[in-house]
Amino acid sequence: MTQINHLIVAYQKLQADNRLRSAHVSLYMALFNYWNLNKFENPVTVRRRDLMPLSKIKSKAAYHKCIKELDNFGYIKYLPSYNPFMKTTVTMNTFNLEECPHCKQYYFINKN
């Protein structure tokens, strides 16, 4: 799937998920940006200190809650390093994109 299609599907999935708040969405977009910079190769390595300003999350507790919930809800696979000198590993989950032949809209099917 092309990356723009992945983004379309991710937004639909994020919008439909009532468990998520704006911090989850902004953190997911920050992670997507790092995945883009990594040429969409999984996994990507990230640092909390880089993701927090990019996603506009001010609190470490809120950041950790959001990233763990994105993992629990199936958007990413999060492997924390627990070492302040090492980066955290994140795998971006991919979603199948299907187009409805009648309405020409996309909907998602989770591949994972």
C-alpha cells in the first residue's frame, strides 16, 4: 500500500476509535513522520524528548500513557528501551485499504 493510502486509512481508523484523544492522534502523526523519514521501514527508533515537542505533549506521564495505549489498541508495536541513552523501538502497524465500489470511499481492515 502506498504511504498516502496508509495515512488515509489511519485517519479513518483514528477517527472511528472513541478511545483516542487528540494527544493520541498527534503522537501517531509524530511517529508517522519518523516512519516517513525512515523511508517507511519498520521498526523505527525514536526518543521521547524528540516526540513530545513534535506531538505537543507536555507531560511525560501523558506521553507514556498515549504511546502504551497506541500499542494496546493495535496502532503500533512499542518496545521501550528502559535505558535513557538508547532509543525506543516502534513498529508502525499497517492496515489494508479497500475501496467500496459503490460509494468510492475507503475503509480499513486491520492486517495484524
